[in-house]
Amino acid sequence: MRRVHGSEEGNGQSVHENSIKVAQKGSGKRGTRAEKVGRLKYIIELIKHLERKIEQVDIRTRTLMAGLREWMSFEPRYVQKVACEDEVDVEIITCLMQKGVGGLLPSAIAAELADYGLKRWDVTRRIQRMNKKLTKELGQKVAEKRGHQWAPTGFLIDVWE
């Protein structure tokens, strides 16, 4: 027989001891989730998990708001903060409120706000966007269609007065 390192007995015994030490060493510490799937994928998983949790909290908050809406009074500032993206949106709401329940054609609103370079379809698109945002947050709309005209809703009139 050939001897590679030391005697046969010593070599066999040391290999056995080494394998036991490696087995014990490896079983004591396991890799983290980040080490197993990769750091970037782990971070992406965490972000997705947190986004799902935030969405659940948002749904609960909206449910509570829906139940308590009757006893709440809203400030015009709050409605503007939720629905409006910029000063043009605020100006559109102001135009609607000045005209009142009768409403205005989108082209008339665009003519009043000529400084901003709006077209009638821009006014309609902005009102629809504001309605979508406010409906998502409070379950109410900023304006509603009456024929071809946009008129403020009862909710908006109550808030503004």
C-alpha cells in the first residue's frame, strides 16, 4: 500500500475527525435569506412585502373614513391637497365654484384660464383625474357632468361654504 501522509491508521483517523469537525461546524451556522437568494433579490422581496402591508393599512384607513364620513367636516385646503396636483387644478375648482350649480362647459373654463394654455379636453381630463383621486380617498367627486357641462358636486359646495 502507498502511504500518502503519515501512517495508515493516523490518516484514516484524522480524515474521520476532520469530517466530524466540518459537519459540526456547518450545522451550527446557516446562511441568511439574503445570502441564499442574493442581496438584491432579498431587498426587492422586502420592499414588495412592505408595500403590501402599506396597502392593507391604506384599505383599513379608507374603510374607517367611509364609516366616519357623516360626522367629519372637511376643509377646502384638505380637498385641494387630496385632489389637486397644481395651481391649475385649484383654478379649475375655483371657476366651477364661482359659476355654482349650473356648471360650465370645458371650453368656457379653458377660456377663463387662457393664461395656462388649456384646451377643453385638458380641462375635462384634469377634472376626471381630480374626481378619481378624491373618490379613492374620500368616496366623493369634485365635479359631475350635467349634459356637456361640468358642475360642482354637493360635497364640494358643502366643503367650500
